[in-house]
Amino acid sequence: MNEIEDDDAQSSKRDILVNEHLQALGISSIDDAPAELIDEANEEADKILGKGNDN
């Protein structure tokens, strides 16, 4: 896989993780989620994908 495909795969995984996190909170669409929950979902996705802070 080349670098662009790797980025696309990571982006797709991230989108899936964010949507799953929001759905677990009872939010069916990212459009319906408040910004703080989207941020939380993105932080969780970063942790799972190994991109978050280790603090």
C-alpha cells in the first residue's frame, strides 16, 4: 500500500470509530452530535489508532 492509501485507510478507520463511539452514546449521526462529543469521539479514536497523547 502506498502512503495515500494508508492515509485513506486510517481516515476510514477513524470515521468508523468516531461513528461507533457516538452510536454507543445514542447519537445516530455525527450531524446530530454536539461538538464536545465529537471531540471526545475523536480522542477515543486517536487512542485506539495510537495517535493520542500518552499523558
